[in-house]
Amino acid sequence: MRLNQRSQQVIRETVTEVFGPSAQVLLFGSRLDDQARGGDIDLLVKLGQPDPDARRKELTLIARLQRRLGDQPIDILLIEPGERLSAIQNIALEQGVPL
């Protein structure tokens, strides 16, 4: 995993701050490959309960993470309970690593 301990902690804390303690966060994509270089930070945030403000909070999360981790590309996928999953959400769930 190409994400240091400090960055992992910042991500966990920021997800909890924005979405609450029931939210889970997984890292997926190129940052899981230790041999790769560069790449954005792909995160899957699995919500513990439906949230009518989820999309607004997603933007808030990205802005806070960029401020705290430095200006780098961050992509977020959200999953709310009961949501029908897309192909990319299924892949992220299967391959993702909890932070």
C-alpha cells in the first residue's frame, strides 16, 4: 500500500468527522500496488445509514482531505445502505483494503 500511516489516520479521522463513526473507508485502485508510481487516492466510503446530504458531504470530504494531505487527486465512491451497487463499487468492495 502506497499510503503512509499518517495519511491513513488523516483519512480515517476525516471520514468520521464528515460522515460519522458508522462510516467505513477502504482504499482501492493503484495505491494498493507497491510497484506502481503516482496515481490518485481512490477511496470507497460505506455509510452506516442513509444520508440525504451524502453528495454534499462527499465534496466536503474531498476538500478537507486535499487541505490536510496536500493538493493531490482524490476520488471518492459512496455506498449507502440498500443502494444498488455499480460495477465499480463492487470491484472496490472486493479489492479494497480497510483503513
